[in-house]
Amino acid sequence: MSSTIHTEGSAAESGTPQPHELVSILRDRILHGELAPGQRLVERTLASELGVSRIPVRDALNILRGEGFVSALPNRGMTVAALSPQDVEELFEVRESLEVLAVRRATERATPDEIDRLEESIAASEVAWERADTAAVGQCNQEFHDLLWKMAHNSLLSSLMEPLEGRMHWLLRQNDDPRRLQAEHVAILAAIRSGDAELAARAALDHVQTSREIWLDLSARRRTA
């Protein structure tokens, strides 16, 4: 899939795109499987596809390397990183700790408008499910969790999550039972609306554990396929 950056009136138009534009495009291609684990990332090829020079591509790949999406291998250059089962388990451990905290704080601090937006995200997911639009379902799932982080109103928590955000988005897409997760989103929302922070935290913990179970089952089926 080729993606050329066109941003009217921006630095991208003059041949010097903002680094976050390239990072976002390449990250999305990895998240959606267009760039597969182990695939070589050739600067010249990517620069041609994206309509930019090699230098910003190199910079973007280095940023993605720091995020854990790209690896530098001897004699192979940059490749799409393949997360090991241990890598994924560590992500779940971090998500369990930080997301439960985020939901607890969101229950205490979220504004009514923010809670309404969380409900709208669930409603959009239901519409996407009825249309059998799995990509949109995945996007709604990601949006739901992004909203939870913002609703915590904790700048330090946000800064801790920033370098993990891309990998967390990847993790959120590793499921083939979205209806089960949607039902748990409804439970989390209800707990937040109730104002019971401990109830919401337990619902969040159950949700992460469900996600882990789904991933383990999916991973096992992939290995035997």
C-alpha cells in the first residue's frame, strides 16, 4: 500500500515533512499488517512510496525503533520487529497495572462530557459490528481505551504511556472476540458512571485478563494452523 503525504501549506509540501507524519503512516502500516514482522524496511523503497527523501524515513524508522516496532539487525538493516510471547506478556503486565490505575482515576475525575464520549465510542462499535466492519470495530476499541487514559487527568501517567502507545494499540487489536470485549466496555462505563472507583478498577482488571485469555487462545491457534 502506497501512501504519499500531501499536507497543503505544510513543510511536507516543500519536501521536509514533519517526522510525526511519517512515523504515524509507518506505524499504522505495521499495526494493520501491511508491513509484516521480519520484513526488511528499505529506506529507498519507503522514501519512493511515501514521496519523500531518505533522511526523514531514516529518522522515522529510528523513532519506531525506540517504540519497539522496528529492529536493527546485523547485515539486514531495519526490519519490522516481531514481538515474542514474553514481550506480549510484559505488555499485558504493564497494561494491567497502568490501565487499572487510569480507570480508577477516571472514575474520580472524568467530566460528564468525557463519560458521554466513552458511551458514544461503545455505540459506534456496536454500529461497526452490525455492519461487519472489523477494522472499524478495532478502531473503536482503540478509541475507547485512549479515552480512558485521557479521562484519568494524570499528566505523569500520560507521559509514561506515550512511548508505549503504539505497542498498546497493537495489543488492543490482537483479539478475535470483540463482542466479549464490548460487553466488558459496557461494564466499565457503568462502573465509571456509578462513581465507584473500586468497582471500576475491578472491571478494568477483569477486562485486561479477558484480553490476555483471548490473545493466548488466538496465539495457540496460530501456532497450530
